[in-house]
Amino acid sequence: MTWFSDIIRHLYISDFFDVLVIALLIYSALILFKQTRSLLILIGVGIILVLYAFAEVFNLYLTSIVLRSFFSVFLIVLAVMFQEELRRFFEFIAALGTRQNRKSRPLTAGSRAAGDILRAVEYLAHQRIGALIVVRGKENIDRHIRGGKILDGIISEDIMVDIFDPSSPGHDGAMIISRDRIMQFGAYLPLSSNFREIGRHGTRHSAALGISEETDALAIAVSEETGAISIAEHGKLHTIKTLGELEARLEYFLEETRFSFVENAIRKNVIEKILAALFAVFLWFTFGYRADTVQRLIVLPISYRNVPENFTIEDSRPKELTVTFESRGASAFDRIDALGLEIAIDAGNIVNGVNAINVTDEMIKRPNNFSVVKIDPVKIRLVVKKLEPIRAPQQSSTQDFRNSKNFPRAIFSLI
């Protein structure tokens, strides 16, 4: 119980935000790495981090030294190994607050544009015309696209069929759909090296799988040999058996795209959220909570607020207080002048005469990560005087002043 109460005593509001930010970063990384084949490597890195944390908690000196030396080199190796995932992660973070083309509207399930896509795919499959259609998700896919022609036109069944006509110059490339617009056609996409997933499919399906591995886009591929329809999503290639199945998969994808990152975080991925929260708390307890708590004695002046207009403070003893603050880490006290430390006492209830005021923690303005350990002294003696209104005497008339016996003496006094 003493251990738990000690944690509560050293828990600051800033710690909750600290854990929240780390949990969000871990959650975002888990979601993005979840669709890649690098997830197992990420899990291995997590295990090493947990091992290092245990070594720090239980003071395993040799293990800590070895792992610390290992991480100094391994971090560079990780940056090289995960350069694509890290780039995708930072692009994803940067895209959270951006808006897409305003002249376009979101592509929604059941819309005319979605219906045109389904009818065009059905026609192309029936005629055994090869096609590759990429429906963009939330992530930016521009850096993965090479070549092609810019169109930025409305989605139409006739336009889609004409573009993939074998006599069309851009029929071999991919069509890029963003929201309710055909942005590009004849584009070249990165090819997947996952031959196990590709199987007997050709280059078109390899490109569909490749873009789904690199981004959150949905790719629809139509085989010109068999007319079979396949979709690639999250690095998985799936053959569609009926048009109804394709419609259901497209509707589900569009519904997921409609929700923001925060809404999706609330609605789904419960396991990832729990893991991110637990790991963030674990990291905070290992590295944050165990950071040395530092105490500093700081002399602060006393200021009085809300003093009534008819009162004046003649004397206060003492005029300064010595306050012992506690915070986590010596760096918290690096910029004392910018911390806004102040003792502000509400003097709205003072009375005429001597007032004794007890100074409490609530009267001391400080950052959220600062706690008050001691106040010396805790009592202030305040001498207050009430101001009485003074009535000005009425002036005598000039004639009466001159007729007075003291008129010459008064003039002399004025001179």
C-alpha cells in the first residue's frame, strides 16, 4: 500500500498526457506495421525493449550495459531496415490534418460513381479485358506512382471502359481514383516481391499487390486471360467469385475510408489499443516514473489580489516565503524564471487590523508537474487599515474673509 501511495503522490497531470501521446504513437505504428511483413521484426524489437526495461528496473548492470551499447548501433540499423515504414508513418501523421481536393466529393457506397466502377469492372471481366483500378484510401500514394497521364475527370463507366480498351495507349497502366474523380491513368505501380501471394498471376496482379503493401489503397485487377476479378488490400490478394462480393468489399472499404483516424481508433482495433496503452504505461513506469525526483528551495515574493478599495495593507510579515518544490528530473528547474512561480493570496476577506493568513498549496501558482513539499513559514501576519472618507470643509465667502480681523495676517501667511 505504501508503494501504491508513493506512486499516487508522485503522479502529475503531465504524466497522463505523456502516456497518452506515447500510446497514440505506438498505436499508429502498430496499425501501419500490421499490414506489412515487418510486423514480426517490430515484435522482436519490442521484446528487446522489454528486456532492457527489466534490466533497468532490477538493476541488471551487465545486461543494461550490453543492451545500451547494442542500441547505439541497432537504432541506425533499424532506421535503414524500416525506412519505408518510417516514411509511411510520418506521411500518415502529416496527412491527418490535411484536406483533399475541394472540388471533389468523397466516394461513398451506393453513389453513382461507385455504381459506375462496379459496372465497368463487370463489363471488363465479361469481355476479358485486362484492367487495374486503384481506389485511394487515406494515405497519399503519389510517390509510389510513375508515369501515366493526368485526367482529373468524373468517374464514368464509358470513360473507364474506353481507357482500358486494348487499342487505347494507356490501357496497360493503372487507373488512379481519388474520391469521386479519375485522377490518372496509364500509371505504373511498385511490384510486389511476395511471390507466394502472387502465385500464378502476372504483372498486373503483382502491381495491385505492391500498391496495397505500400499504402492503404484498394486495388481491383481484372485478368485478360480468364476475366477473373481480384482485389488487393493490406498486402493480401483475394479472388472475387461474384459481383455481389466485389460490391460488398468496395462498400466496406469506402465506409472505412469515410471515418477519420480518431473515429476508426474508437470503433475498431481493440487489441492494438490495449497493447499500445499497456506498453505506454510500462515505458512510463520504467523510464519516466523511475527518473529521480528533485527538490529545490525557491524564495517567492507574496502578491495580494482583490484588495478592497477602502483598505490598505500597511505591513506584512514576512514579505517572502521559502517554498520547497518537487518535480521529476533536474531539467524541470532549468528555466525557473519562465515557470511562472508565484504566491497569489486572495485578500478579498481581510478585515481592519491584524490578519493571520495560512498559506496553502492552492495559493502557489506552479506548473502541473510541480508539487509543493513544504512552505516556510506557513502563516502570514498582515496589518490592514481601513480608509475613512474625509469631508472637505466648506469655504467662506470672499467678503467674509476680508472682513475678518485676521485678514492682514492671512494675506501675510499666503505671501
